[in-house]
Amino acid sequence: MKKMNMVVAQSGGPSMVINQSLVGAVAEARKSPRIGKILGARHGILGILGGDYVDLRKQSAKKLAAIAATPSSALGSCRRKPDAADCRAIFEAFRKLDVGYFFYIGGNDSADAARIVAEEAEKEGYPLTVYHIPKTIDNDLRSCDHTPGFGSAARFVACAIKGDDLDNRALGGVKIDVIMGRDAGFLTAASALARVREDDGPHLIYLPEVPFSEDGFVRDVKAAMKKYGRCVCAVSEGIRGRDGVPIGAKLGSGERDSHGNVQMSGTGALGDALARVLKEKAKIARVRADTFGYLQRSFPGVASETDSREAFAAGQCAVRAALKGELSKGTIAILRAKGRKYQAAFAPRPIAEAAKYTRSVPKEFIARNGHDVTGAFIEYARPLVGALPATGTF
Amino acid sequence: MKKMNMVVAQSGGPSMVINQSLVGAVAEARKSPRIGKILGARHGILGILGGDYVDLRKQSAKKLAAIAATPSSALGSCRRKPDAADCRAIFEAFRKLDVGYFFYIGGNDSADAARIVAEEAEKEGYPLTVYHIPKTIDNDLRSCDHTPGFGSAARFVACAIKGDDLDNRALGGVKIDVIMGRDAGFLTAASALARVREDDGPHLIYLPEVPFSEDGFVRDVKAAMKKYGRCVCAVSEGIRGRDGVPIGAKLGSGERDSHGNVQMSGTGALGDALARVLKEKAKIARVRADTFGYLQRSFPGVASETDSREAFAAGQCAVRAALKGELSKGTIAILRAKGRKYQAAFAPRPIAEAAKYTRSVPKEFIARNGHDVTGAFIEYARPLVGALPATGTF
């Protein structure tokens, strides 16, 4: 078979382990005599359009190991949805560079971008194998049992809530913590992993999957205050009322990216609004709100070991699948082997399965009261996150 | 000498290592035949007033070791400034329990509370040795070269900024990170420890010690965007204009504690306001703001080793000094030994030196341009924080 060059790039929101996938793909590609140049495009497809590449074959093993362990997207990222003109420019660039393989690491929007590139290539008759490598802290790809990036972000959230619950224990009152997750509440649900003792927070967990009402919130908090004398709330940034419109989006700037997503992270507006509601309607004196923000996806030194290992393996698997050539446009599904001991399996699947549409927290993970998670969720999430730092209380 | 009982308590904002000081004091007290009961009052002086104690002599070594490594105040905290009536109630309680030693772990307000108790005891003729054990993430005690709690919070801030700078590198635009520190900018200054390469963020650092102007801010950010193509700003929650009034306090709820401190943490209002300024006045499309909030003092697993060790030693030292009896009301000063290798020294000092008044970031630590720190600050802070997780970039 003819030797071809490959391009790999990163897209969408960074994660703590997206560089593991990059380095996994590079490591696998280096093993194959059928891959020539290994080019990393900077800032996703923008780097392809602008001819801005890192020669990944030239990087030392030491450098690549350091990159793998580094949070955020080392090649840079973008949120660009390619149109037909972009695609033509991409193929022109690929033709000049003799590129036969294209790997795009990202979430559902990035999978959709890769799908568009792959379909346009077919239309144009440009021979290209395209693989999406899954990444999203939101854990909302329909193709995966769980996604690389989730375990580490969930670990940050669980640690943060654990510490914050200890802080709330010391000074009392209500603490509201706003957690990432535009449409899916998996990351907010992971706050429950912080609990060890019965009275540990979070005492209330609000997901976008359950319609949120101010009155219900006030009632829940009052009940928790009565029971525990304090209350820690884990609130998804994507909570929405019965009208389905995210409350945070109503408070925010209305800014949208090219995939149509409204900006919700990077502002403390939702937490502050909820704190005001409690002060006014529940007459609680000490109410504080923090928004965990970008630290959830970028804080160094907190990555889950399982997540790091799987993200690397997903990158390797994509390159192996592309070389095998069964699918011209694929994604890597991460599945969970049945059995008592946790084990992940990786399988190439048609790219459409990861693209565009997302999945929500399933019903069996949401407690009946609508403000907690079930034991089934804890069982699902614990192996992805790993053991948290031990703490003691009197 | 007569055997007396002791009471120890924690007050003010928690830190990641305040329990090290508690356990250090307990460990030292257990060694002395002159100390009988070792009682931990829950929620500071409120526990004394309410008779709510933990018997610290009964705790296992394993339990105490776990508590020491746990963030937040394991005994609970309060922000109560004792008045004469409180003090009379305290002495009545102490008399019944035969308490001769009182240790109060906290910041300047807690030192002041301990000073009040000590002075009222003298007036009443109640024989009591009172020691304040320093703790504050703000690093603003005039009696100390640096305070227990600061190194760990600074470590969190430096790690957070390091990760967030990598995130900003990937997606561009301006990122504003609001950092704790009501009056002193030490913690915000510590963001500079995140830098390795010349173009690493934070690119701008705003401390409460330098008057803040919106126009200057817009100008600085525009210049940084021109130079780096992106900009990470570390902003103290306590920044204030020429009128001396904190900008965050103007935006906030106006809530005050019994020491007269305005609430500034636990809200994203300042970051959001600064983001709006940049969007409107500098016409920058992507501006995000995060407020690090309570994670800075409570996140488990991030404590600085030096800080942990010194916090423990400060607790030990207070008990030793109290038993020695040179001062009837003291605090523990943490000094830095001269010489190339970092070394801390501990010394008992009159309690008034830690009480009430705070210190600011000294001039030699602030860069001439007013939005950065000097090499002298980096040299000062680095040993307190320790090495950060290694990261790699292309």
C-alpha cells in the first residue's frame, strides 16, 4: 500500500487528557511504515487552512510524554464548523501535502466537523480516511459508554465539592457550586462522588435533565437546612425551566459559537442569581456561590489515571482502525465490558454515531426526588474517577 | 506547677493546613504532664459559649493524622468578635472546666478576638495563658514573614493559572481570573509562579495595593493582546480605585461580618463586571471570567509540603511557648532565616503584633508598571509553594 501522510488536530473545549489522545495517535502512527509525515495542525482546521503545522515525527519521546501529561489542547483548538468552501481549501492543502489520513480529536461538534470534511471529500473524490477521536468532559457522546476527558473533569468536580463541603461544614449556610455541562448533567452528577458520610454534601444536585423551578429549589434548600443545618448545592450550568431554555443563557451575554451553542461558562451570573433567590425567598443569611469554570477541564495534577490511559488508547485505536481501512469515516466508541471488574473496550464505529446529537443522563441515574443521583450512577462513575484524597472529620 | 486543662479552637476562614496547626498543638500538649484535658471547642468561641467540645486526647493517632491532612477547619469555625459579656461567659465556662490555656488558630481578626479574651481575663483576674496560632491564606499578618495557609492557597492559584493559561492558549481571547485577598494581594501575586516561558500567563496582575482604573485596564489588555494574541489576567477580589473603595464591594451584597469585613468572595460579580468592560470598551469578542472562590482554601490534595510542615510546627510552638510562660498572651511569628537556602524560624511574640491590623504586599514586590510582580516576590514565594506539576508545550 502507498505511504501517505497524516494530519491530526484538536477541536472544541480542551480537557485534561486530550493531549493523551494526541500522543496516543502519534505513537501508533510512528509504528506504521504506511504513514509518512505526522503533522499536527494548530487550532484545528484553522491550522490546515492557514498551513500552520507542528512536525510531530520530529518531537522527542520525552517531549511527547510531557505533552501527554499536560492539560488543554497542546496544538491549540477552534470552534469552526467547516463549510463547503473550507472543505475545498482543506483538500487543496491536503493534496499538496499528500495527506491520506485525518484525525480530529473533539466532542460531538468536532465529530460533526470531521463528518462534513469526510463527506465533502467523498463528493470531491478526494481519497481521505477520517477518524474522530472522542473527547468531551460533558460525557455526552451517544457512541460511548463514557468519553475521554470526563473522568478527569469529574475528578476535579468531586475533589472540589469534597473540599467545599468541608468548608461549608466549618462556616455553615448555603453554598451553591455551578458546574459545567451545557445539556448533559454527568459532570454535575459526579459531585455525588465526594460523599463518604451520610451528612456529607452535596445535599442537592440539579441536572439539566430535570426541569428546574425556583420554588422547588427554595423548598429543597429549606428542607436540607433543617436536616443538616447547612446545605451544599451542585448545580449544572445548563439547568432549565419547563420552557427548556437554560436559565444561565437568559442571564448571559447571548454569545454563540459557529455550531450555535450559547456561551454559559466563564461567568458567575447563574450562581449569583440563585444565591439572590435564596437570600430573598428563603431568608438565609449566608449564601455563597462559586462557579468552577475552566479549572474543571484544565487544572494540572488532578487527571484520573483511568481517563488518561483510555484517552491515550482511543488515539492509538483510531490510527489502527484507519490503517485497517474498514471505515473511511469513523469514530472510536468506548464501551464497558460486562462483569464485576471495570474494563473498557474500544471499537471503530461510523462517524455519524458521534456527530452532532448528544446524549443526556439516563433516567436510571437520576433519583426520584429529582435533586440527587442513584447508586447506579455512582457505580458507573466511580471507576472512571478513581479514589479521591482521603480526609478525616471529628 | 499545677496541671491545667487546655482549650483549642479555630476561627475565621478555613485553609488547607489549619488542621495541621490543630494537630501540631495537640501533639505537643500530649507530651506535657502539665496539661490535663485537651478540649477542642467547635466553631471557635461559639463552642466555648455553648459547651460544645471534642475531647482531643481521646482521638487516635491515625484519626489525628487524617485530620491534619484534611482541608478546612475540622473543629468548625466562626467569625464572632467577643464582647465583654461573651468574655465573662467564657471565663465562667473555663472556670468550671479548669482551663488554664487557650489557643486560637486564625488570622488577624481571630488574633484580635484572642487578644480581647486575654485582656478581659486580666481585668477579671482569671489566670489564663492565651496564644494565637497564625493562619491566613491572605498572608497579611504583620507578625509573620509568611502565614500558614498561604503557601497552599498560593499553590492552588499558581496551578489553576497554569492550567487556565494553557486553556487560553488553545482558544484565545481574554481570560480574567478573580483571586481571593480582601486587602492584600499576596495570593493574586502568586499567580506569577505559573510562568515558565516568556509568553506564559498571567500577562497582567492586578493587586489591591495599586489603584485600579478601568481605562488603564483596557489599555493594558489591548497591549497584551497585541503582544501575545491572547491575555490572561489575575485580578484580586480586593482591587480598588483611587477612592480606596473595593470595586467588588460596590457590586456585592454589602453583607458584613462582626469584624466589619464586607463580603467579597462567593460571588462572580467582579469578574463579570470586568468582562463587560472589555467587551464594551476594548471590543474583544471572547472574554471569559472565572472566580476561583473557596476552592483556593479548601481543595484537597494540593497543599504545599512546606506550608503543611510549618503549620504543624506553628501549633507545636504555641503550646511550647505557652508552657514556658514568658508571655501570658502571645502569637507565633514565622520568620525566615537569612541565607540562600530557605528556612523558617518560629518565635513567640506579643499577641498585639498579629491582631487587627494587616500588612500589604510591599513595594519591592510590585513591578513598576503596576500590573506585575518583581523577581524579588518570586524568590520570596517560590519556596513556600514548591514545584508545580510539570507541563509541556510545542
